[in-house]
Amino acid sequence: MEVKGHKLLLLIGTAWLFDALDVALLSFIMPAIKTSWHLSANQLGLVGSITSLGMFVGAIVFGHLADQIGRKPIMLVTLLLFSIGNLLLALAPNVMWFIIIRFVTGLGLGGELPVATTIIADHFKGSQRSRMLVLVDSFWAFGWILAAVLAFSVMTRIGWRWTVLLTALMGVYTILMRRHLPETHTAAASKYDFKAAWRQVWSLPYWRTTLGLGVLWFVIMLVYYGMFLWLPTVLMNRGFPVVKGYGYTVLMSIAQLPGYYLAAWLVGRWSRKRVLMGYLVGTLISAVAFGLANSNAVILISGAWLSFFTLGAWGIMIAFTPGHYPLAIRGMGIGVTQSMGRLGAIGGPYLVGYLLGSGWKIPMIFSIFAGALILGIVVLAWGMTDQDN
């Protein structure tokens, strides 16, 4: 079934929105379970990291299966797995079961992102592909906005369990996707079993690319998950309750949108490498300003710029990655490099919790994020080319 570009963008973008909604809701649920289950900072850090561990595994496994079996069936499987996970989460009796279920949910979330990226990448070429991939990632912002609405307007009335149950109903969306989602699977992709595909991604033509992309994904995810999941709570404890308000969350989410749209415009005119470099430098400057913020005004302004650049850089990476791999191993390539990034997503929240428990100050913690961003800029400048297979 032929699907026009804008319809495919909406179809995949909506699934992307569900992923963002799940990740964002977790940041609102964490304070609630911390209080009701009397969790320590380390336990809360584990809760924040376990989903990313599931995503680490899911990206590699489902990325490969999308190459070997087909994009469409694996996309549907990952969405169903995510929905079933949220259904079970509503019944979690304690933090141990919560962690186990979040790992399973993470498998679906981690698998959906590289498969969705691959579907878009398969259907477009050149600058149009780059624009579409950045635009599909912009749905992440709408997921955060919806999560804020649910958290402040619904969860406060019916609790986190019923709110999570509502998100599980989004599995019904797979029925619509089953009818309209196109397939791009080729016979060439089927010849690679998992071991062969893994070897190919790390073979001589690709190993430097895979390593470089993995480092860039690691840096972006470390910064994003480390700062956006943990530090609003930290800043509230320092006497800035504005960061936990509905208005702040919506502002940070809205600030992402011009970051995405400007990036989508720029990648059609400049090289993706050049645009990504600019966004990483912007993220670095904004992170330093946010880490040193000492007033509500500075927190709001620097936080908005941080959201603008960090999520824009994420969108550009979504556009930058697929073109480095041919169709037959594209799902595996995207899955492996994003899974390397998930190590940053796992470590970010846990690292912040550990350092805070050890008495580190916020500026010291932000210096680690700044160092990671500098590493990413160096790798991008001297270790990466701008390919478009």
C-alpha cells in the first residue's frame, strides 16, 4: 500500500509521540513512588535508568529483526510490547516489580525508535530524508506536552496507576498502523542472521562510523536523560519550585519545537554535520548557563535554550545516522549505535543520583556533562563524514 509522505510522517510521528509520552510520564511518576514506597536516591536512580537498559537491548534485537523479517511487523510488535508493559505497570505492587516491568516496556520503546527511523529513511533520499527524519522526531515535544497535561490535570486526580493505564490503551493504534504502514523489507536484508549483521556493522568499511555515531549518541543521551529526568527535582530542592510547575514543563517542551523546525530547515540547506556541530555547541553553552543558574529567570531562559538545542541535536542525529548504512543492515546499524547511546541514558540518571548522594554540587555535575559535549564535538569534527546511502 502506497503511503504519501505527509501521511507516513503523521503515522510514524504519532508512534514517536507515544514513546515520548511514556518517558516523560516516568519523570512525573518518580516523585510519587519515591514518597509512597520510601525510595532512596540510588533506588530512584535505578528506576530512572532501567527503562533505558531495556531500550538498549530492544534497539539491537528489534533493529536486526526489522532488517531480517520486515519493518512493518516488528514496528507493530514493539508498540504492542510497550502497551502491554504499561498495562502491567498499573498493577505493580512494589518497586521491584515496577523495575522489572519498566525493563520489558523499555524493550518495546527501544525497538520502536530505530525501526521507525528506518521506515522513514527507506522512503526518502537526500535532503528530503533529513527533513522528514527531523520532523518525525519533533513529535517527541508533543509527547512531553501531552505528558504534562496528563500529569498536572489527570494524574493529580486519579493517581499514577490509572494514568499509566490510559497510556496502555494506545496499543489500539497498532490496528491503524497495520492497515496503513508500508513495508520496505528486501530479500538482500534476509541473508544476514544476527551474528552476520553484527559483524557487518563492525566490519572494515563501517567500524569507525559505528564507533563515532555510538559516541555521539552516548553524549546526547547522557546529557538529555541526566539533566531532564533528574535536575528539575534537584533545583526544586535548592529553592526553585518553578521547575516542577506545569508552566515550566510546557515551556521546556514548546522550546523544543522551534529547535526541531529550524534544524529541519537547515539540514535542507547545509550539511547535517555542520548543523549538528552548531547544535552541540549551543547545547554546551546552554548547559553551562543552566548549571550556574541562580535565579528563576536564568533557569527559565537557559532551560529553554537547553531544550531547544539538546532536542534539536537529537533530531539531527536521527537524520544523520541512517545514511551511513545500506538498506540491508540499516536497522542493525541504527539499533547498535542508538544502543551505545542508551549506555549514556542508563548512566546519566544513575550518575546524578550517585553524585548528589556523595555531596557533589550542581555546577560540578554539570561540568561532567560539559566535558561529554566537548568530546562529542571533537568526534564529530574529526571523526565523522556526512554520508547518504
